[in-house]
Amino acid sequence: MITIAGAGLAGLACAYALLRRGASVTVFERAEVLGAESVARFAGGMLAPWCERESAQEEVVSLGGRAFDWWARITPVHRRGTLVVALRRDQSEIARFGRRTSAYRTVNGAEIAALEPALSGRFQQGLFFEQEAHLDPRRALRDLAAEVQRLGGEIRLGSPAPQQVDLDCRGIHAALPGLRAVRGEMALLRCPEVKIRRTLRLLHPRTPIYLVPRGDGHYMLGATMVESDHVGPPTLRALMELMGAAYALNPAFAEAEVVETGAGLRPAYPNNLPRLERRDGTLHLNGLYRHGFLLVPALAEAAADQLMERRDENPREFRTA
Amino acid sequence: MKVYGETMPSRLFLGTAQYPSPAILQAAIKASGTGLVTVSLRREAAHGSGAGFWDLLRETGVRILPNTAGCHSAREAVTTAQMAREVFGTDWIKLEVIGHADTLQPDVFGLVEAARILSAQGFKVFPYTTEDLVVGERLLDAGCEVLMPWGAPIGSGRGLVNPDGLRAMRAHFPDVPLVVDAGIGRPSDAAAAMELGMDAVLLNTAVAKAGAPVLMARAMAEAIAAGRAGYDADPMERRDMAVPSTPVLGLAEFI
């Protein structure tokens, strides 16, 4: 029996990976409702390793590549690519973004309009990352939990973990040395008049934002990055920046209903990459930062390798001594 | 150079925002050899704390200059400075009072007012200002012992928009430490500022947003050292006429 603390994204993904290898698993979760205390609820759900490479290290690409097929077994993955655009006066941001990334093609105004008619006439130049995808994080968490249960795993809601567990996946609540919080603020919009099918990124020198379609006229708008451990609701400034950017994408968003706003704390290590490390007999998976859905498949499999004592097959970066 | 009686180990002051990760920031600080890093308090400290990030900064052992970035009034800046003194245990403050949302141009009226209040409360104020000489005078009257004129708007990377203004500042304030703050994009911009006789350069985005921030940090440090040495070495005057660097006397002549 393998015990896991935390039924957030990391805990459930590890449970799933372990169950598929034949282990029996119990996941302890403090919250009464699944996902209620999980920062993954506020995620964009982008599987966008090439875009993320703009500011992240190569590992997001090398480890993120397996996320597409891994998630497709569990939840719908929308492989429609990411479209990156900027307002005319911020065109230099496109050049900079393009220099830092790969696996895209440049698109002109007509091509942008063909991909997303809602942006027609508004943007003259962009980058299209055709291989990228997105999923719905809340649905993915539910689907993942259902898979865990279908495979015979037990998820104990409203049950704080015992003192000693095999695997600790409690995110920012784990208080590990070197782990810090990076606050993110988001909004959920409902705007059936605007029809956008793929993830959009609006580059801006001050506040780059992304918009991820959730289907049914819903859009997730994110996200700020603040070096803070404050857990309260989003600030007015953060929402102004997010809403302003949505309005710049298409003024019809002015009529959108703001269905929800929220803020979460991303757990991050100093290099903003996740870690799998053993401390006092417990394996810790943490520091998924803003790359939870993208990197958790690789990390969960590596954690399962370690727990099933097949260490030699771990990715080099996450092998323990 | 000396500021507020303290000798600075480097003429490069480095901002700490927008790096790809704190680990890269730490490496850039090390590569730059800087002895002073600025840190923004406002957003992070409004609620909760940025303690995790600040701990990583403190690990570098480099002196911290908190700033009032994002403040739009003297009162807001004063409150932020007081908060910064609590959090970082220093009375050094980089004073920013923003007057224009788009260009982030300083509001020099609010700046002078806040500088006077903070100096009276014992703060050592580093004011982010324009190259205006009269404003500079007022800031010194308010108690500042250093002036930080902009090179170009914050984060624009445009280099020195008004070198003549900076030159005039140097001439007008020969004994006041002058730090070009904001607008530096490339090492050549930093070198140019130092060749004008500026005492130091404060920059952030140029390093943080470079493809290889650590390499750019080193490049900036080298450019600043080169620019300063060039200034100290008293460069030659520019001439309109070519002057052969090899003597022509004694050359064979064919008749």
C-alpha cells in the first residue's frame, strides 16, 4: 500500500501512475471537496511547452512532450495550437518571443483571421504554435480522480494525511526548504458572442495574458505572476490588467459576464522547475510552478518509478543519488 | 564611488524584476559583481509577503535598495518607503513617483515632496528623476545626496535619449553622485553613460529580458567598467581631419 498526501493535481497524477503499475494506493486530502484547495483549479490548462520556453528552461520542452498523449487517455485534449499576437505598437514583443521559442510559424493578418475569425482585422502579425493543446483543468482533475477510483485507488476526502506517508504532494502547503509561493490571479468569462477555439496569448511589455477557451462560450483569462504568498482574492489592478487585455483581443468581451475570479499560490523552487526528492523516508513531488498540467505526467511517472524501485529509468534530472 | 558615505564595490546597480527564475537572478547578480540590488515592495507587500523571494535575494549577500516602483503619489511613496524600512531593515530607498502611466515619467513635484518628507524621517533617498537641473537642485535641497536621472523611459531599452542633458547635469553637479536609472538596453548604452562621467548605472530589464541574462549581466559590468575607464582616461577630442597615426617624415620619396 502506497500512501499519498494531497489529492491535487500532483497527488492524483502519481496515484494514477502507480495504480497503472499495479500498486494499491490511498490518497489523503484535507479538503472535503475534491480540488477545493488545489491551485490547479485556477490553472490555464495549456499544454504549451514551446511557448513556455520563452521564459522557462529547456526541461519544459523535454519533459513536457509526453503530456499530450498522457492526458488524452484521461480527459479531452484539444489539439488546436496556440496563437500568439501583439498589438501594433508591441510588435517588437513578437520578434523577441519568436527568438526565444521554436516549433511555430509566423502568420500574417489574413492567416490570423483564418485561424480565429474573431481576431479578424485586429492583428497583422503573430506566431502559431500548431502542436500545442489545452484541456479543461477542473474537468481533468475530476476525470483523473475518476480514473484513480476506477483503477481501485482510494481517495479519502476530509482526511488530513498521517504523519508519515510515502509520497507528499501537498504543493505550497508542504512548506519545504526553498519552496516559495508565486501568486496567480485569473478570471473566468462567459461570452458566447465571441467565438475563439484555441489558446491565445497577447504579448504586452507589462502584462502578457492568455485566454483559454473552456467551451460553451466560457473563457479562462490568466494570469498574473506575483512574488507573494497572499491567498486573498484578486486585486483590482490584476483584474484591470486581465480585462483590459481581453478587451484588446476583441472589444466584444466588454459584454462578457465575469463568472468567477480567483487567485492561487503556485509552489516554486528557485529555478522554477519541479523537484522529486526524498526527505526522511518520504518522497516529495513539488514545485510544479506554472507548469502543472504540462510537467506532471513526466514527474508522476518518475515518482512511480522511484516508489516501485525502478530508479534507473527515471529522467536524469529527477534521479536521486 | 561613495553614496551616503558607503563605498560601492561596483558601478552597476541591478534591478531584480522579470527574471526567468530566482536562480537565474542570483546567477546574474553574481556575474554582474554588483553591490546593490533594487527590489520592488509594493505589489508583493500590499498583502501577505514575498518572503520566499526576498530570502533568495538576501542569500546573495548583496545590499538591498528597496524601491517605491508603481507609486503614483508622494503619499503612496512615503507609505511604501516606511513599509520597506520595516521589511528590509534599511533606510535606503529608491524613490519613484510615477507621473505618467504610459511613459512612466517621474512626477517631479511629487518626487521632491516625498524626498523632503523621507529625508526628514532619516531615509537615504535615491530619487528617480529626469535630467532637469532645477529639479536636481530641489532634490538636493530636500536632502538627497545622489541623483538618478533617466536615460530613457523605464523598460524601453532605448539608450540615452538626451545625452546633452546628462552632460549638463554632470557639469552642473560635479560632486553629486549621478546614477543613470532606466532606459539602458545594450552594453553600449551603459558604456556611453559612463563615458559622460556618470558615477553608476542602474538597470534591470536589459539583463532580465535578455536571452541569456547571466551573460548580459557580465557584459553590462564590463561595459560599465570600460566606459568609466574611458572617462577617467580623458579621451581625445574629435577632429574633422584625418591625422595619420604613423609619422610621414623620413618616408622615401620618388622624384
